[in-house]
Amino acid sequence: MIDVGYTPGTPEEQILKDWRTERYHAPSDDTQQPVDLATAAAYEEVIRALTIEVANDPSRPLWKQDSFFRRYAGGVN
């Protein structure tokens, strides 16, 4: 999983905590929220590059042994 990060104890930590508590999947979670489009584009570029690298690798990615989702892999590691 790729997730956003922050340095513990910084204002960014509190901003993310407040957003998850007050806005994420809440009535206030709407399209009027401010979005930093340049940062979103950079994040998507990282995801795109990672996806291409994984897809072009000759070997399949493997599930971690303790992954919750491994049970859905249908016999694939």
C-alpha cells in the first residue's frame, strides 16, 4: 500500500488526522474540498511508474505470508 506521510508531531500529522476524522467519507467529503492538483499529479506519476515497473517485471509479485488479501489469490503466491 502506498499512503501519504508526515513527520510525527508536525502540523501535517494533525491536518491528516482531522481530515480523516471530520471529512473522509462524511457529508462534508465533497468536490468543494481544496485539492493540490500539482501534488496529486506527482503522486499519480509515482503510481503509474510503479505499475509499469511491476507489469514489465518478468516475475510475478508475491503476497506477503501474513497478508489478509493472500487468501483471495486463488492458489497464487
